[in-house]
Amino acid sequence: MTLKRYQKIKMLVVIILAIFFSQAIIFKTFLIPIGMFLVGVLALFYLRNRVTEVVADERDRAVAGKSALLAIQIFSWLGVIGMFGFNAFQDINPSYLAISRTLALTICILMLLYSFIFHFYNKFSLTNKKSTYIFFMVIIFLIVGMFT
């Protein structure tokens, strides 16, 4: 499969997922889009392994790593500032406390997930099993996040 064909399929999957998510919001059914999301992600992982062309080189990966780290840091700092701001004004509106706690938990989960993935990439070599393992760990984090 060529890279161009993979990108077209990926865009089609995103469009289909957007349709399912918008319909789920309208009809207030949320399990079907979650299942479709998982099917879409698995299909894209499978198709990504079938691409024969070079998808990215070392420079792309270095820039992606730096930009991801910067995005995580900026989100964390803004989230902490927002968390303290909502905590400070919880007397005005009691729902600010829930927003504050949600921000705090989101930042903690993001930083734990980043630390886990960084440690995993730093410790092990790049293999196909590694991406599968990371995918299942992300699913576990999402499930734990939904039930806490």
C-alpha cells in the first residue's frame, strides 16, 4: 500500500468516526462510538504496518517528540493555573470545584501516561509488539479514567 492511499483511508476513517460521534451526541448513545473508535484505531494500526514507503524519518520523529513534550508542558502549566483559579473561586459557583478536580486528575493522568510511555520507549527497542503493548496500555488508562 502506498502512503498516499493510507492517508486517504485514514481521512475516510476520521470522517466516519466524526459521523458516528456526532450522531451519538444527538441520540445520547455513547457505547457505539467507543466501539467504532476502537475498530478504527485497530484498522489504522493494521493498515499502517502494510505501508511500504517511508512514512517519516529521524528528523520528523525528533520534531514530533519535541513538539509533543512542549504541548504536554504547556497544557500542564495552563491546567494547573486553571485548577488553582477554579479552586479560588469555588465559593462563587460550586461547580468550579468539580472543574478544578477534573483538571487536576486530567493533568495527573497525562503526566503518568507520558512518564510510562517515555520509560517504555527508553527501555525497550522499537518492535511491532511494542506498539500493540502501548495501544493496550492506553486502552487500560482510558477504562480506568472512565470509571474513576
